[in-house]
Amino acid sequence: MAHCVYSSDEEIELMKENSVTVVHCPASNFNVGSGISPVRKLMNNGVKVSLGSDISGGHSLSIFDAIVSAIQVSKLWWVKSDKEYDFLTLSEAFYMATKSGGSFFGMVGSFEEGFEFDALVIDDCNLNHDNYSIIERLERFIYIGDDRNIVDRYVQGNLIKEPIFC
């Protein structure tokens, strides 16, 4: 299911019972003005939530933009809920963008043994990463990096070479 900005408690329970995956598309919700998805409430109630860009209502295909937007909108929901539901952490939003969403398609979205090798090789030398941990470097890329930092892309273990346009 996509968005789920108006799901009742009964609907949330049915989603859990039927192993429904919710695809949260925060930029689409911003642009269309459809509401705020209660991602933490869904997660706390055992509903699997993944992350999408929904370009039909969104403004960017970048999953990294979607990660940032998901965290930001979760902070709005945190305020709206009188701080009852915690906002998303970077680790949670990253999981939603990778393994949670990838699992819909099989063994995708993780570097664990047995999973398909899908990866981006990032060059973060222009992001001032001195003395940062690998997690902090990833966070800097997600928040301030862009496609120019992506050196290589792998899909199902194959290096994808993009066409060069002049």
C-alpha cells in the first residue's frame, strides 16, 4: 500500500495481520498536500514500512532525498502526536530505503550473504570527511552529497556503465 496517511487503527491491524508493506513517499505527500504518514505508528504496530520516491507526485527520484524527507516529515508527525511517536533515525530511514523495500523483490537490499549485490560506490572526498566514522561519512553523503559522488553502480553483481551524453 502506498502513503496510508489516513489509515485507521483497524486498518493498521489488518495491514499487520495480512503482512502488507506500506510504501512511504514523503515528497509526494508534501507536494500533493495529502497528509503526513504516521510511519512510527505503523512500525510500532508491526506494519512493515518501506521508502519510495513516487515521482508522479514527488519531485526527485533520489532515494537519498527520500531518506532525508522521511526523517523530516517524521519530525512533523512527532510534533503532531504531542511527542507520543518518536521520529525516525537515519538508520531506520536507511533500512526502509534498502532492506525493507528490497525484501519485497526477494533477497535484495543488504550486503548479507545470499543477497543480490546491488551497491553504489561513493567518492566522498569533497564532503570533508576527516576523522569521521563510516556511518558519519554515509550520513554526510545522504544529507549533502549528490549523484556526482557516485563513482560506480552495481545491480545484481553487474557494473552498470551509464551512457555518456555530450
